[in-house]
Amino acid sequence: DQQVKQNSPSLSVQEGRISILNCDYTNSMFDYFLWYKKYPAEGPTFLISISSIKDKNEDGRFTVFLNKSAKHLSLHIVPSQPGDSAVYFCAASGGSNYKLTFGKGTLLTVNP
Amino acid sequence: NAGVMQNPRHLVRRRGQEARLRCSPMKGHSHVYWYRQLPEEGLKFMVYLQKENIIDESGMPKERFSAEFPKEGPSILRIQQVVRGDSAAYFCASSPPGWTNEKLFFGSGTQLSVL
């Protein structure tokens, strides 16, 4: 059973525009959500996170939105840059802070 | 500051051989976590270890897989009698004692290929 779903395997965006990556989850026990970015042949790098008590968290060009009633979160990147091209993983935890449940990832390509 | 170090970066094994993957945590970190990423999948939790103790191995396959984190030296993930389905990227993360933050910091991983 896939508790964290990223339904778009890939997304292509023009440089300077907004990138919106989506993530849905099914487990109501999840209370902390994270986005990781991964370049080829490297490990995932933490990007931004949000607690379930919030609905928005912002860090520079990156903003994560959480809609608990819809069990949906999204990552907005504005403006998108070619260096943002990578696979983005949504992850969630509930109870055990070290046991993250990851989605399958979305490959973002930002075209110059 | 050296991050989490994993070696080898790439490991090729024939079916039936043993694979040993090593993870050196960040300096001052005594907790290690192993995750596996199968092709076209997200990362999945395998095991959480502290020095000389296995804390949570709920994600480890029941057979052929074992992990240790000795008092001295790196953490080792050992896979005996590898099969093609073990081909995956294996990532390690570490944290200091008392860490309650979900923000795990991962190493670059070991890509295991089973022929």
C-alpha cells in the first residue's frame, strides 16, 4: 500500500516560472512532512518541511503548503532555475521521527 | 564538516555472493539509519541502529539481511546470498544522540547491482 503518492512522475517548467509539485497521503497518523531533492548519483538532500499544525512554510524560493482535510501537500518553487532540475521526493512521518515514508518522486526539469 | 560517508559507491555482485555496505556517520553522531531505494520506487526504511544496538529493524527483510554498528568503525549492512531483486540504491543517514528531528541527512548511497 502506497501511503505517500506523487502522481506526476515528471514535470517540465520554463526558467523563471513557478514549479508546483504535488503529494497526497493516506495515513491520518502522519504529522510531519518533508521534501527532499535528489540529483543523480547523490543522496537525497533535505529541502523544506512542515508540521501538521501549520498550513504553510516558506524558505526563500521554496514554499510548502499543507491541506490536512484533503491529505494533500504541495511544493512551490518560484522562480524556477535550471539548477532546480532534480527528482523531488515527498516524505512523511508519524510517531517515529526516523521512519520516513517516501513517495516515488517527481522528476523536475527546468528549461533555460 | 564531513557528511555521512558510504562506501563503496558502486558494488557489483553475482547471485549467491555476499554484499557488505559500509556507512560512517557524521562526526559526533551515534545513530544510523539505513534506507533502500528499489528501481522506480521511493526510499524505504530498513533499520535504525545505535552503537552496538539494533533499535528498530522492522523494515529489514526477514532473511539474508543483517546490520550492525559496532563500538568502533562504520555501520555495516550485510546481504548474504544476493539475488537480482536486491539490486537497489542503499542510503544511510545519521543523527546525534537525543535527535528528535525528522530531518534526516543522507549519504550518497551505494548502488548494488546483482548480475
